[in-house]
Amino acid sequence: MNALLRPADRPSEGWLALRGMRGLTGNIVATSPLQFLPALLAAPLALLPLVGWTGWKSPLGTFCALLCTGYGLLFMIAGRDNNFYWALVVAPVWFAGLAFLPLTLGSLWRRAVQR
């Protein structure tokens, strides 16, 4: 192992990056077709599946919403910019939340109109 390390080698950067919302949206956008859109459009679109998951009132919907939220928190706290590929682990579940977005938005609309 010592043959691979030299005194002039830089140490690895820390994993605690505290990138905030930029870390969450950046990872999701970088691992999806959203990367071809302008950042101002891609970042809000990356969060829409989470809205869909929170609107599906079932045990599976709750589980998936918590799963995606947990991964999102980890992306905001830990990992460097070059670790965007971690989002590939959750991307299939994340974007499945888009299927429930119309249901959620319809429910929100009905609630807003009732008031």
C-alpha cells in the first residue's frame, strides 16, 4: 500500500459537505434527463416527485415519501459534488412519485377551492 502513496499526495476531502438544497437537486438532476434542462427549470422539477409521494395516502406512499426524504437529507448533508452517482440508488423510486402528482395536485386544488 505504501508504494501507492507518496508524501506529495493530497489527502481526500471530507464527506461532510453541507451542500443544502443544491446537493439534493444537483444529485437528482445529474442522474436523470433533467440534466439537459436549464438549472432554474430542472431544480424545481426534480422536487415534484417528492410532492407526488407525499400525496399518496397509503403505507407504501408514506414509506416511499420517507425513503426519498431520507436520501434527500443525506444528499444535503454528506457527499461531495463528484458523488452525484449516489442518486442512482433512489432515482427509480424517486421518479415513480410523478405518477401520483396529478392525484396530489388535484387534492390540493379541491382543498384550496373549498376555502
